[in-house]
Amino acid sequence: MTMLLDLITGYWWDARDLSNMTRPLYEFLRDQGVSDAGIFVISALLGTLAIISFVGAVAIINIWVERRVVGRMQSRLGPNRLGPFGLLQPIADAIKLMQKEVLQPASAPGWIYTVAPIAFTVPGIAILAVIPWGRNMVLANLDVGLLYILGLSSLAVLSVFMAGYSSNNKYSLFGAMRVIAMLVSYEIPIVAGLLGIVLFAGSMNLQEIVLFQEEHWAFMIMLQPLAFLIYFFSISAELNRTPADIAEAESEIVGGYHTEYSGMKFGLFYAAELINAVAVSAIIATLFLGGWWTYKLDEFIPGWMLLIGKIYGVYFIFVWTRGTLPRFRIDQLLAFAWKWLTPMALINVIVVAAEVLLWNETGWSDWFWIPAIIAINTALCVGLIVFFVKVFAPKFQRFPTRPRFYPGIDVPSLPAVTPPDFARKGGPA
Amino acid sequence: MPHPKTVTLSGEAVAARLRASQPEAVRSATEQYVVLEPAGMYEAMLFLRDDAELDGKFLIQLCSVDLHTRMDMVYHFASLAQNHMFQVKVPCDHEKPVVQSIAPLWAGAWLQEREVYDLMGVMFEGHPSLTRLFLWDSFPGHPLRKDFMSLPGGLKPGLSQFPKQKEGQTGQEFRPQRPGTGL
Amino acid sequence: MPVKAAPVEVNIGPQHPSTHGVFRMVAKIDGERIVDVNMIVGYLHRSMEKLAEERTFTQNIPFTDRMDYLAAMSGNLGYCLSVEKLAGVEVPERAMYLRVIFAELQRVASHCMATGAFINDCGAWQTPVMWCFRDRERVLDLFEMTCGARLTTNYMRIGGVAFDIPDEFLPALDKLINDELPKAFEEYEELIVGNEIIMMRARDVGVVTPEVAINASLSGPLLRSAGIAWDLRKADPYCGYDRFKFDIPVGYNGDAYDRMVIRIEEMKQSLRIIRQAVADLPDGAHKTDIPLALRPPAGEAYSRVESPKGELGFYVVSDGGPAPYRWHVRAPSLINLSVLREMTIGQTISDAIVTLGSIDINVGELDR
Amino acid sequence: MIEDNGIVIAFWILSATTIACALMTAAVRELVQAVLFLALTFVGAAGIYICLSADFVAVAQILIYAGAVSVLMTFAVMLTPAADRHNSETIFQAPALVLSGLLLAVIVFVVLDTDWAISDAGAFQTTAASLGEAFLKPYVVPFEVASVLLMVAMIGAIVLTRELEEDDDA
């Protein structure tokens, strides 16, 4: 076993870390007399190409995954005609969308309308650039990777606003306004929730965060269960997925910001939604689930495969919530951000800061601190949620969920009322 | 105590009760229904609604019938608490049908009166917004009236004989069909 | 310095995912709040009341299918009862029981549809609607088995029902009402009744008080949600409903949530009625022979049934001819909308959609 | 060689974009479009920060200015009641022109007057950590004063926009 490992370690065919492949490339280019800067440019382009092709593949596959999984949840089959298990359905969809005529509202500001779907697609792709796929396998090892992710995800919301505003449609404008209101509210719990991770890892570099988890032999979700819940809910609000898909709320405002889009422009929105979901899943997998590192498992299975597995695990939860949950109303959603998630995230940050301080000052070993922190933070998570539910949960007038039953008719003799005032002034204006 | 099964109050009983307070309101009464004077119908309806015995708080439905010479507004009232119902009719002119609106008394009459106006052309005095309900505003005429689109050749609206019925047949020759037997 | 904006007019419908057909609400909105609602109906108006005056009494039965196409059996039943009352036709015992069975099955199917669509209006992404469709399809399979049609059944006849049930019907019905549907209702209860999001969305939304409910002639689950135990099957029993034991579920608050819960409970009560009806199903003819050329005596009759939407009444006037002289339908879908304005003003646009979904209108019946 | 050239090319592209977008911000008649151009300007400035290897400042620029501030501005524009959403002719045009001309003159003067010496301190390894140290050690008082100022501004905004009568939505 070890011999086999030694045999492949570090050579270009060692698929556990695809960055090994760059070494023969580097040597080949150096022999050809290309300067270091040229090699840098070429490898950066190759890495970008890899990310973009991954994104393309993901967009195609996820259409099938989402429709198929949701179909199963809805006790129907999902696409199953085209190709084996309907796998070619996304391609047929794409061809159909490309052939369709792109209609544009006549009075819409044209350039915003056109730019919006493109601007919506870019952040999802760009976020994937800083995700570490293996020990050396990261395209852009930014020191401020976490901030970069946050900044880009807020840009995506701006493009949603552009789409809604430029469509010159009331439903779209509603979607745009809702997106803006939601962004203003949910940015705070997202940032405050992720602060705990930064405090633990002592860095905003995603690779450093993964290495922290490896060093201390614990997934961040164990250390930060509350932050995980907060981030998961907040980001599903930013992603416009149920239970927070108020920006495109099909049953209320038809399609929200993309009501007026057709053809491949709509297709871009559709694909970008899936790409963003995968990008967010990748962030969650990296920050909370150990990224490419998984308890020695990454020595046998390539880390990037583990990461993709984790990404799809998280993505499945996104699809699951979408297939299951109804939608909040916008005021409830905003109240949830301000009254529940923000205080919870701030309390979490304070507790984490105290823990990190004690950890550094006492100098006791990890074998004491990691289980202690896991215990404290799990208790904090459960305790806070129970406390908030007990204290702040909405109180309804009366709360029976069962109707009364009468074996016969029972009508109290009610006083006569004059009809409400509306009837007097009613009718079309 | 409500009746176990809905009792249909006879028109005479309702008329007697109504005459006790408003002698002028009732024009005539039969076993099935009461006919009210159109002039004082609003007050009569108010009495029907608020009277403890009649207790017609629930307006089941209202509609109109075109009788060629006059229009009849037909109202069905019920008391849910006592579980009885009764029927009231208000006649009005055929050419210029106008009755008083009861929408200020029952919220449920609001849409139904608009429907009657739309399809029958009955005008309701005091209705908050008497506009067409189903048809568009410029629709010519009121389609449920019997004289809507007078038919040529002396034909009358309605069905005068059964389909496929020929001269000399009474219509009784047609028997119910039995599926699968060819009969 | 309060922020005030000029109200915006938004058309909800006639082409909108949540208006349950071609129904149109013109809402004046201040931000997300509704200031004023005006409803515009008639997109599906086919003037059935006029058409019926040119057709014989029997030929009018298919019209009643196409009114409330989600509850065709109830429409058939109500119309046939009114003509029978007018013409004095007696109905055999077996036909009465079959009518009860099919009307209650239809209630289950219609309430399934209403519940699923309502949760969909609350924002669930098609899943409840699909689940409810699954159970509705099982009921429609039985309709197809009996009368060959699934949606527009045209099953009831003046004097009975069109066909007797086939041999394989009762085992299939037994499987449905004792095994499949109770399991499905348990699923609904687990998923829907205790769901906090649905409670937040539907509690205290679209509230009607009992006084207003009676004043506005509301009926069906809308009236019962306001706390009034009024069900025509109890209050004015037709088709021998007084022989069956069942309870009227009644809500507390008169809000959208209560209506949904009442519908789920009513489906269970319907199964109870069907079980009793199947147990007592007598033998005999399924139909009285009446002349096809039915000429009821001159007169008028009003008869009403408890359709899934509410009180479905038929007012028939005959002049002794082969066709009704006048035929008026008391459509619960239309009359239940009387207080839509009052229910929605002051709510958000999302709540208006939920309110409309909880009223459970059917545009085919609304516009006729 | 190529490093230097690359930086120069990137600088010129970014500068051109930033200035063009800034000009468009002033030139476009529709306020929402102006805000969108402003967001692009912020993004261009962030690119220039990256050229200066100030990655923390660059990302913070995108997060706060392009992401949050421009969104807030759109929010404010959309909420403006009954206001004309287009830049119309006003009497303030002439003073604004004079003021911006003066500002330009000051900036040009400062640019020409400054002795642009190149620091030999070298780049920071991690700018984020250095910035954090700077905020919490030498500049802690200005930092806290700024946060207090923001707090006051927020409370003032809440007080100003609060309706006096009890609002029905909690």
C-alpha cells in the first residue's frame, strides 16, 4: 500500500492533486525558453479555462440533477426521455433557448437589460477561482479570499436589481426592490456569521481555513454549528431559493426580476442560478466541511473529488429545501434577518472571540480545547435557538391547529351588520 | 333551536308577519313566495333582515326572471340560526326595469346585483357601483332578456319542441337509451 | 418624515400563475401594501344560463360539468336535484347512495386540488400540488372506471345516475378509501398542518368574522372557518345524507389557515360517509325511467347542494315546455368573492395571493 | 519586464474605465443608471487598488462601495416619493460647475506640487493583518470615534424616518 503510494506521489499522474500536472508543463515551457512571467500567464489561463469548463459542465449537469431530484420529491419522474435517464435533456433545453427569439421591452434601457444576465453569471464563476481544490491546487490563493467571496456575492444581487429595473415591468420592479431590501438585511448576518471562522483560523485565506481544520482535526461545522445555520439560511436568501425566493416568487410576482427575459438571456439567468448555488455550496463545503481535507481520506481519494462530493451534498440540501418548503413573506424574512439572525451571529462572534482568546492565552493543548469548544458552541447553538423560539416566535391570536367538530349544525344568532364600507365605494375607478 | 331540516316558510306566513309592521309593503302572497311592492322594498327587506322571527340575515341568492311583460326579481333568504328559508319576489317594469338595491343591506348582494344588471339590464337604485360584471362595457344589450336579439321569421327564443321531433310526434316516442344494448 | 409613495396599480391576472384561471385583480399598491382591490371577471363567460334556455332539461346536464370543472359531480347532482324537485321524479335508493358516494369522492378530489394549490400559493415549489394531484388522480381513476370520463363526468341523470358501477369498482374503492387516501391525508397533516412557515403565512390572513360571513352570503369552508357550523348536508339533507354519521369541522379564527385545515378534515369526513354508504349500498335500479322528452309542469324550484366550494344552488323556472324557461345558478365561487376586497385591503400582495387561494374559486363556475 | 508592462497596461485600462464611468455618472440623465455607472467606477477603483497590491482595500472597496453603498443609493433613489427620476435642469448647475472646477484645480495643484518619492519599504505580506493592527493599536481612537459617528448617524436616521403614529405592521 505504502509502496503504491510512494510510486505515484508527486508525479504528474498523481491525480490526488492536479497541480502536479503543472510541473512537467513548467519544465517543458522553461526548456522552450519561455520566461517565468510567460509561464505564469499560460498557467493562469489554463487554470481559468479549467474553472470555466467546470462551471459549464456544472450548469449542464445541475439542470438535470435539480429537475430529476425535485421530480422524485414530487412523486413524478422528471426528464427521462432524451438519452439515458434523460441526461441529454439540458442540452435540448439549451438548444431550444438559443433558437428562441429574444424579446426586449421597447422602453427598457437597453444596455442594462443586456448586461444584467451577463453580470449575474460572472460572480458565480469568479467565486470558484479562490476555492482550494487540493493542497496546492488553488487558482488564486488570495489572502482576503473570504472578503472577495462576500464582495462578489453582493455584486450578483446588484445585477438582479439591474435586470428588474430595466425590464420596465411592475412585477420585475417588485422583484428588484425585494432583492435590494433583502441584500441590505442579509449581508449583516452573513458577514457576522463568517467572522467566527476568521477568528478561529486567524486568516481570511480559504486555504488557510482548510489547513486550520486539518491541523486541528475538526470540521468547522463542529466548531461553529450556529454560524453554519445562519450562513446557510442567509445565503439561501441571497441565492433566491426557497424558503426565501421572494425575489422571483412565482406565485406572487410571476417571475420577479426575470419575468421579461426570454431566450438565452433567460437561459443565462437560469444557468447562473445553478452556478451560484454550486459556488455557494463550494464555499460551504470549504469553510464548514473541511474542503478537500477529510480525515486522512484525502490521501486515498483525490481531494478535489471529495470536495465535489461535498459540494453536491450541500447542493442536494438546497434542492431539498426548494422541493419542500413554502415561502416567507418579505416582512417576515427581513424581520428574521434583523431580529433573529443578526443578534445570534453577534452573540456567536463574542463567544468565539472569548474562546479564541482563552485558547491562545492558556496555551493548553488542542486535545482539551477542541472538544471543549465543540461542546460549548453546540450548547450555544441549541440554547440560542431554543431561547429565540421561546421568546420571539410569532404569537397568533389563538393557536389550535385542529378544527372543532359539530355533529349537527350550530349557528349562534348573530347581530345583523351593515355591509362593510367597501361595498359603497366599490367598483372600477 | 334550529330545525333539523330546512323549513320553507310559506309566503302567506311571511306576508302576515311583514304586514304587521309595514302594511303597505306586501302586494300579494302565495304558498311559495311573497310579492313586495317595489316602492317600499328597501324598508321591507330591512325588516326581513332584522326581524327576530323571520331573521333573513343570510341572502342565499338573488336573480331575475324575464316574463315578457314584466321582470321579476327573485330573492331567497335564509336564517341559519333557525334554519328556515323563504322566497321574495319584486316585480318591475319590463322596458325600464328599476328596483331598489339591497347591496347596502347585504354585502353578498353586491356582485349578484351587478350580474343581474349585466345580463338582465335591471337597474338598481342605490347600488354603489353598478357596472357590468361579465361582459365588456360596450356590449350591446343584455343577453338574458327574452327580447335580446329579436329573432327573424316570427321565431321565439327558447325551445318550442324537442330536437329531432317531427310533425305529429309528441316527443314521447324517444325512450332513454341503454348503453351497450343498442336500444 | 414618513416615506409615502404614490400607489401603483398592478394587474394580478388574467394571466398569472396564482389566479386559478382567468381571474383578474387590479390591486393598487403602496409599497407592498394593498390599498385597493378591484376584481374583473368574465373572461370565461359562456352565457350558460342563456344557452340552457335553448336545450332540453337533460341536455343541460353537461353544462353543469363545465361550470365547476373540478367538481363536476356536485354540479350534476345539484342540477338533477332541482329538476327532480320541479318534475316530482322519485329517485331509487341505490341511485341515491351512488350519488352520495360520487359526490363525496368529488369533494375529496376538489379539496385535494384546493389544498395543493393553496400551499403552492404560499410559495412551496410545486411539491404539494403534485402530491395532491397524485391523490386526485386516484379518485379520477374511479370516475373513469364508472362513467368513462375523468373531468367532465356527466354522470348524474334526472332520476338517478347514468350507469351502475362496474364489478371492479367496489374493491378499488375499498383500497382507495381504506388504504391509500388515509395514508395520504396523514402525509398532508404531517407536512402541512404543523408547518411553521405555513402558519406564519396563513394565520391571521384573510380573516372574516362570522357576522360579515353571513352578511356576505359566504358558504362552504369560508363560512365554516368563521366558526359557524353550517353544512347543507346537515342543515338541509338531500340524497339521504341524514342517514350518515359525520361531523362538521369548524374553524376558530376565520383565516386562511383554518380554511385549509377544514378542507383536510372534510376530506376525512367524506371518507367516513363513503364507508357508510358502501356498507349500506342497496341493490336495485340505478335510475328511474323518465321520458327523455321531460316536460316538467309550469312552476319554479330552488334546490341546493353543498358543493366543495360552498352552497351550489339551482333555480329553475319551467313554463311547461321542453326547455327551462329560466335557469339561474347560485355560484359559490362568485358569491364567496363578495368580501375579497375587505379581506385583502391592508395586507401585502403576498397575503392577497394566499387569501385568494384559500377562498378556492373556480373561474368556470364564477363566470359560467 | 512583462510584470512592469502588465501593471502599466492594467493601470491604463482601469483608469480609462474608471474615468469614463465617472463621466457617464454625471452625464447620464437617469438617476438609476447613474448609480449603476457609479458602481462600475467603484469596481474600477478596486482594480487600481489591486495594481497597488492592496488586496484588502480592493476587496473592501468592492464589498462596501460597489456592493453596499451603491445598493443603498439605488434603494434611496427608488424610495424617493414622487420625485422626477431624471436629472433635470436646475439653477444649481452654474455653482456646481464652479465648485467642481475649483476642486479640479486643487487636485491638479496638489498633484503637481507633490514630490512623488518612491518608498523603499516594500510591500506588505498580508495587508489585512497590518490594517487590523493599525486600527486597533495606533489609530484606535479615530476608529472608535468613526464608529460612534456612524452609530449616531444610524440612530438619527431611524428617528427621522420613524412615523409618529403607531404603525400597524410590527
